[in-house]
Amino acid sequence: MNATATLSSKFQISIPKAVRDEQQWEAGQEFVFIPKGKGVLVMPVPELKQLAGIAKGANKDGYRDRRDRY
């Protein structure tokens, strides 16, 4: 897919419909902008329920919790 958009005088960009449809992005969704060299990576901010289980199998050695901070 090859889609382009133009930056408006108010520094806004409309995401092409083909991209929105393919990524299943919806109005009101929040995004994060991550600078990458001369470009920017645009990613939707995940909802809390989407993060459940993301660290499954992570190494817990050296983990600190709130009890050992004070």
C-alpha cells in the first residue's frame, strides 16, 4: 500500500482511509509519535486490557517492588 497525506497549515494530517481500514483505527483513538531518524513511527496507544500477560515468562531475578524502596 502506498498512501500519502499533506500537512495542513494547522499542522494536521488526515490518515488515508486505506490505512485506517487496514490498521482498524477508529476516531478518538490515541496515538504516540516516536522519532526515528528523519521520520516518525506512529502507533496507537494500547488499552490496559491489551497489555495483560505481556511480560509472561519474563525473568523476575533482581525485581524490586515497593516494599524494598524505603
